[in-house]
Amino acid sequence: MQDVKLPIISEAKGTGYSIWLIPENGVYRKLSDLISQLSREHNTPSFDPHVTLIGGVLGSEQEVVSKTDRLASIIKPYKVGARNVEYLNEYFKCLFLRVKETDEVVRANSEARKVFGKQSDLKYMPHLSLMYGNLSPQAKEQIIAKIGREIPVTFDVNSIRLFSTNGRLEEWYEVENFPLE
């Protein structure tokens, strides 16, 4: 009898809304393929590659859409770069690419904190997750040995995307895409 892997339904749950920066074209495909491959090999959830600009935003959808529209009028297009593969003992930061904390990256998060009244949040750690899950440090080190410690990516941020991140990952969805001017 063949050993069948059943998908792990995430017990981790999100709250409220999040604003994501999603790479386009070749970078999106490269990262999406890697996330899907890791998901299949390690029985973890698959998701779209993204950098969270701000998360845990609460309020009615109409209010959050209005504030996100205002934020999009404040932030100018910029670049995001990442290289080093790292991990933490956190479900949503199981394995990730550390995003370079450029002035533009830090300023965009600072503006988002002001618009959404979240100045007291923990320090922003920009990252692009490659895996969600609860794996041992040894398992993560084995994965890094296989995929490499460096995966250099750079992409333009020309829009911000508002996602409802309430509940389990399977229930998350994009609310609206806001172009930056």
C-alpha cells in the first residue's frame, strides 16, 4: 500500500486584514514554484509569495479599504530586495527570505502604521515567507542546505494589495489591489 500524505490544515489563524506586496512576472513564478515545491515535499500549506507591509489591521472592510486607498496615495513606487534564507520558531516565519531594510521599505511601513494607527506594533521585520509550519530547526537547516542560503530576488512595488486574513489560510482572499502613483 502506498503511503499517502494528507494535507495539513493550518491551526494558525490570521486576524483582520493585511496589506501585501506581491512580486510580478518572473520573480512571482520563481518564488511561487519554490513555495509550491516546499509545500508538497514537507506537507505544509501553499500560498502566494508576498511581503507583508502591515498586518493585523482591524475595522470594517469599507473603513480598511478607505485607509488603504489613502495609504496608496502616500507611498511612491519602490523596490524590494531579498537574499538570505532564514527561519524563526514562528508558524508564519517558518522559513523566509529576509528583505533588505532600505529607506523606502522602512518608510512604507512607517506610513502604513500612521494610517492604521499601529505605531506601537512590534518592530517591522520585512520578509518573504517560503514556508508556513512548525518544523524543527534541524529540518529547516536540511531544507536550506538543499535550496541554498541565498536566493537573490528584487522586484518593483507598483501596487499594494489588501487581503482579508481572518481565520485559517484557506479562508484568506484578496479584497482589492491599489496602484501606487
